[in-house]
Amino acid sequence: MALVHPPSSLIITIIFTAVISSLTPHDRVVHGLGLASTTAITYGTSTVCGIVADNPTQSIQCYQNIQTISVQPIVSFEAISGGKTFFCGLRSGGFSLLCWDTSLSSSCRFQPKRIYHSDTIALTDLAVGDAQVCAREVNSRIVRCWRGGDGTRGSLFPSPGEALDFHTITSGRGFTCGILMNGSRVLCWGQSRVGAEIQTGFENVLMSSLVVGESHACGLSVNGALVCKGNNDSEQLNVPSSTSAFEFSGLALGSNFTCAIRRRNGFVVCWGGRNRFEYDSDAIENVSFELIAAGLDFLCGLTTSNLSMICWGPGWSSSQNDLPLGMIVPGPCVQGPCSSCGVYPNSETLCGGSGKICKSCQIELPIAVPLPPINPPPPQVLAPASSSSITRNRLLLAFAIVGSVGAFTGLCTIIFCLWTRKCGSWSNHHDSVQPTSAVAPNAGSAVGIENDPNAPPSRSSSIKGYISGSSSKHGDKTESFHLAELSAATKHFSSENKIGAGSFGTVYKGKLSDGREVAIKRGDTCTKTKKFQEKETAFDSELALLSRLHHKHLVKLVGSCEEKDERLLVYEYMCNGSLHDHLHSKKNVERSSSIVNSWRMRIKIALDAARGIEYLHNYAVPTIIHRDIKSSNILLDENWTARVSILDCHYWDRNLTKRSCHRRRLEQLATLILSTLYQMF
């Protein structure tokens, strides 16, 4: 009888409901668009800088020519922004503005130059262009600009005037644009004609945010639509057609490309460039970002998982994607109270106890779960039933009833056999000793094994054949370990390394000699033949199953060990535990207590789990129905990627015993049979 699988859309719906309903809705962290940020790129010298976290002083650290440079002075900064050969930083409070030339570094140091200081007028919204520096006064909203030209002589770049109040500003190559407070219109000024073209393009659009690149600009309208204007030689203005309102939370524009962060999952999508794949990289696959910044031909992003910097693109070396800058703050550390939008998770730790990071207010997206379209059936003209059709329908009904009764009888027989363990492999594994191999050193030793009730049986040839017949494509990815190696990795299976129990033993956390952290599942050691058979059966079944399954959203089997009476399985270690640990932790009492309290992370975890289950249901051979989806079976790796635990009884439940596992399997089988019969009728 064929098992009816639920559609993939229903699976995704169930996962969304299970994960999201377990959490209290919190405001998602969204950073405002613009060039003022906690990261900066000086594209002319390929220098990347960031404001460091986990320190009472939020100083600046830079990466240039495979070197990490601590920027002087060691004081707190709230925002930085980069240009062609220099970058600037606004000190905390906004009363002082410093700049550093990255092309004249000596002894791994950048020399600071102060271009603004005031005891009364604070600045914000720092925006550095190719050679100009602009910032907005906090109270008056007037924009001031400095430098320009070659970046060394006075205030050559014009300011827009004191009569204009700006909501936000952003600088490009020889021009600066801003959104006016009155009317939400875009106004550009400077020494380049590109600014005038961009202003004309946005003439009839009311904007809420704006970011400019070398020769084009993009931003969100007041209605949430992503709008791009300016030069389109490389199709950098061609926003993906599937884009919806308020879909993006961050933008980064280079010379001929545009990139954006999707608000739903934090993934980066790019368009433009010389080809559509130019800014795709394996380094950012399934990586969520808090914010991104761009140079002319590369970009960098701040990851959500550990707040580290990753850079990629044709203008960046692929051998150094991960920058050794440590943790970077995702927003400025402030002393005063935050608005109703709340505080960034763990912000007090990120600020080193010297403040907190406020969330930026943003419109929250509703959760849209894709469902199959429901098309109404076309109207049909009912014809009077003839006597022949009535007779045929009665015959079909009779056949259906007889077939259903026969199927029900057969299924009841199967259940009876399973309960009594008198049919199939259950009898072979549990009620009799397995035959020894046909090839033995001598006949006497074979007879001795059969007659000794306490001797462990050899593995059956059918099980060996099944394991050896697993997917050859991935067969070389499973390793064979020695017992001594695994014992050393777990400190001789000490109780302090114990993290749970599974279907045939205990699970320990271990660290291999090459530095890899793994979860080692050890079978319970026993001398009784029947218990050994049960342990070996569970080991063989799990090894045969897991060796066939390979998916990035499933817990991966690393290898196994078989020595004497020992049976061990080695899995990837999920360092962030299970989703259940985070949802029901006693420490998760505030919005900032856990990273999974954000909408972005909730939806990402739900999608990851749904993809893993879809693989089991639709692509695994043979097809596998999980039937035990819950938060404790969704594990989180170091990058907060969700992995579905595919073990018959998940090892994170310490109170689960082998007997309850077998009983639960039979109960699940009975439920499956009844649900299948219900579908037949």
C-alpha cells in the first residue's frame, strides 16, 4: 500500500507554525540605510575598518594588506565612513570628527587628523564620498561638508545651505544626496553631473531612505518599494522582479553593482556587474548579515551569527574572505534610553558594559507562507444517470470494500507479528543467534560460538550488504575510527562529557586529534547475548540509514567504530544545542536574552528545518517520514544553521530508554496504519 506524502508547502507551513508559535513576537533588528555605519571601506587602498565590540572603549580596528591595524586614538566612536583613500570617524556623542589617510600608513599606523570639534553642536549621519566629508547637525538638521578636490585643501566641497533640513544624507563620487525633511524629496549637490541626474530620476518619488554608489543610487520609497536611478550600463538599476514592499533592510552600491540584505533571512542578493554571478560566493552561502558596505568592485558584510566581517567580490582575494577583526558592534553604543523599538540582543556585553545598542524602528513584515493555488473546478453539466452507470458504480464500491477489508486484515497481521516479534528480521535479530560467516578459521571455532550463549554473534551478511550498498557518491565521506582515539577525545567517556542518550547508548561530546568537535554515540556495554543483539541491530540500522543521507540541513554522520563489543557512531557536534534549549531556557526572560528571539532568525530556522524535512520526504532513497518534528529535534550549528536530527530517538532527551523507543516505534506504526486507512475511505 502506497504511503501518501504531504505536499512540500504543507510541510513548510507546519514548520513555520511550530517554530514561530513557540516564541513571543519581538521587534526585528533593522539598520537604517546610508553610509554612516559601524563598518567602512576605503576602496582605493582595499582597507576595511570596523568599530570593535566586547570592550568598554569602542575603538576602530582596520585590515589592510594582510595586517590588522589598531587605529589611534583609542577612544569610543559611534560611526565611521570610508572614501577613496581615507576614512572618517564620529566620536561617541557626535562632538568630534576625525579622519585617517590609509595611503600614508607608517609602522602599521594611520595618523589621525581632526576636521571638526564643538562643545555644543553634535553631528550625526556621517557620509564620506570619494574625497568629500559631510555630516548632519543633530538639532538643526543642517548639513555641513568639508574637504573635496584632492582631499587636502580646505572646504572645497559645497554645503547645501542652512535653509535646508535633511532627514538623511549619503555621499558618492563627487556628489552628495539627501532626503529633505519637508516633502521627502531627494536633493543632490556637488561637483559631478551624476548627482543632478540622480536627483532628476527621483523627482517624482517620495523616499524614506537612500544610498548612492559611484554613479547610481537606490533606496526605499515611503511605500516600501525599492527604487534605483542613475547609470544603468551594467543593469545595476534592474531590481529583481520578484521584489516585494519592505523586503530589504540594507543596501550597498559599488561602481556597477547593487547588493541588498533580505529582511526575511538576512541573505545578500546582488545584481548588475559584468555578469549575474560575479558577486556570488561560496563564502556567503546560507550566511545572514546585519549590514553590508561596498567598495568599487567588492563588498563586505557583518555576519549575524558571530558579528565577524566577511569580504568577497572580483576585487577581493578569495583566500582571505574572513577578516581577523574580531567582533564588530552592529550599531552605536549609547548611554541614554532607547525608543519603544527595544534593545539589540546582548548589547550590554557587546558594548563592554558602557552602554547599549538600540534597535531601529521598522515596519514588521507579515509572515507569508506559500500555499498551492486553489482553482475552482469548472462548472459541469449534470446528466441523468443511466442504469448501466449505476450498476458500474455499485461494482466499484463492492470491490473497494472487499479490498479495504483485505488490506486491513493484512495490516493487523503485520502489527501482531511486530508485537510478538515472530516474523521477519525481528525474529532473526532478537529470538535466535545469528549464523556465523561461511568463512571461518576452523570448524571448531564456529561451533564454539554457536554453543556459547554469552558470546556476541557476528553481523549478518544481509546487514553488511545493505550498508555496503549505500550511496557510493558519499561513501568516502564516512570515516572509521579506533576506540582508543574516541576514548581520548571524550576523556575516557567521562561523565562531564556526557550530553544525552539515544536509541542504543549514551552520547558524549568529544574533540578529535585534528581539533574537530564531534558528538560520539556509544552503545551500552553488556555481556548478555540478547542485549548485544539489540544494541548491534540498532547500530547496524542507524549506520545503514545515516550513510545514505547527505544534506546540509540534516545532522551529518562523520564516521563509526566497531571494536570487540564496542559500537560507536560519530556525528557533527551542534555547538548551539537544540532549538528547545533556547525557547525554554530559564535565562530567556527578555527580548535580548537569545538570538532566536528575532523574526529574522525564527524564519531562517523554520526554512532550514523545512528544507531538511523536504529532503527526507521527497529525495531520500528510500523515502523517510520523520514523524517526530519538535523543537528538541532541531539542532543549531556554529553558524546558527538549523539541522534536523534524523535519529530514531533523539539523543538530546536524557530520559529516553531503549524500551520506550521500541514502544514508540510500534505506536507510530499503528497511527500510520490507521491514518492510511482513513485516507482510503
